[in-house]
Amino acid sequence: MAKRRDLVLEGNQEMTTLGAFLESYNKSIPAGFSQASSEDLKDFQKLHPTLFKNKDEWSIEKHRKRLMDWLPARR
């Protein structure tokens, strides 16, 4: 029997641009969480360079939780 593909997981693992990640992130965060800006994401990149092998590649799986934890401290 073939293993079923998890399309949500695959989408979350897909690498995307800063702009696409920003749009997806702000649409999907729970109510009460701060929305991110492009400036926030660029500062996050500078502070966490090891999370970015390629400068403008973001993924929900790799970056979303860390960004959610970091943003309140930034504010």
C-alpha cells in the first residue's frame, strides 16, 4: 500500500520568499499574536543567520514558531 502524501506538511516545508512567507504568516497566526512586517523578518534574518542557508528562503515549518516566539520580545 502506498503511503499517502501529507499536502499540508509538504506546503509547510516548501521554501518560499520573504514576501510570500510574510503574507502566509500574517494570515495564519492566531488572534492576539502580533503581525509581522518586512522589517521584522529582515531583522529576524540578521539575528538568526544559521536558519537561512539562502538569504531569501523561508518556510512555515522552519521559521514560523521561532518568529512567533521572537516577535513579542521585539515589541
